Amino acid sequence: MSDYRRVYLKGGTLFFTVVTYARRPIFKDAMVASLLKKSLRYVMAKRPFVVEANVVLPDHMHCIWRLPPGDCDYSVRWRLLKTYFSRHYSSYIFVANPSKSMTVKQESGIWQRRFWEHTIRDEEDFERHCDYIHYNPVKHGLVRSPAEWKESSFEKFVAKGMYSPDWGQDANKELIEMDFE
């Protein structure tokens, strides 16, 4: 068994990648994407934090969260989110052959185990991860420009003047080759 070591920084800002089990494209369905948003609001009401940037693709999501001062427990937030979502989504999915370890751990077959996190170190790191988040639908061939993908915070960044509306249409090599998954 792996020994996972996570950094817990009070008031930290973190980038996350969370993937569906077997990369099933469950978020293609608008009702399921809506349930994900509802799950996020549920967790935010119980354990407040700020979503700085996000994108939801058919089989995974990326986001940046800023935790409140004095709080570092993002793992509990992800557990609450996955649990809430799974309880409300369970009628839609059936795992044909759950593994023995899934059965023992009472896993639903909706989410990949665990998640990937990265502590944002400074403003440049934050900007690079925001670029990665917003360019991700283009990288996966889902759209030609970030503005075309509605399940992200891209429009919020344009409204704040952080991106131009045509940002990412003519991506440079650095943006294309970024890989934080």
C-alpha cells in the first residue's frame, strides 16, 4: 500500500485533479453536472472555502480552492463532496464487476480513488494553473477555444479582465505542453 503524504497548509490555496472511476464520462449529462455543482454548494455550506478557478470535463475536473485562514482540511471537503454526489447519483450507475477492494472499502464506482493536489506556491504558480484549467477543454479536443467551454470559470476571468475573450485560441507551445494531471 502506498504511503500518501499530503501537505496541509492552513489557509492554503490548492490545485486539484479529481477523476471519475475508469474515466467514465458521466459529466456529459447536464443533470449530472448540475448535481456536481449542488454537491459543491453543499460542502461549501458545511466547510466554507473559495473556488478560485474550475473546469468540469466529461470524466474529470480541475479546480483551485482557497481555504479559510486557520483551516487546512481539504481532504474532508473532498470526502464530503464525493459522498454527497455518490449518494444522490447512485441510481444512475451500475458497476458491473466491482473489485474486491472496492467492495471491502464500500466504494461506489463513481470516483477514482483519491485525488491529486498541488499547493499553489505564488502568484506565478497560480496563474499557470489557472491557464492549465481554462485551456484543458481545448487540450482534450472538446472545443477550439476556452470561451466555447461553459463548464469552467473562464468567463469569470474574462469579466475580471484576467483574460481577453479570445485567450487560448492561438495557444503557444508552453500552454499546449503544460501537464498537471
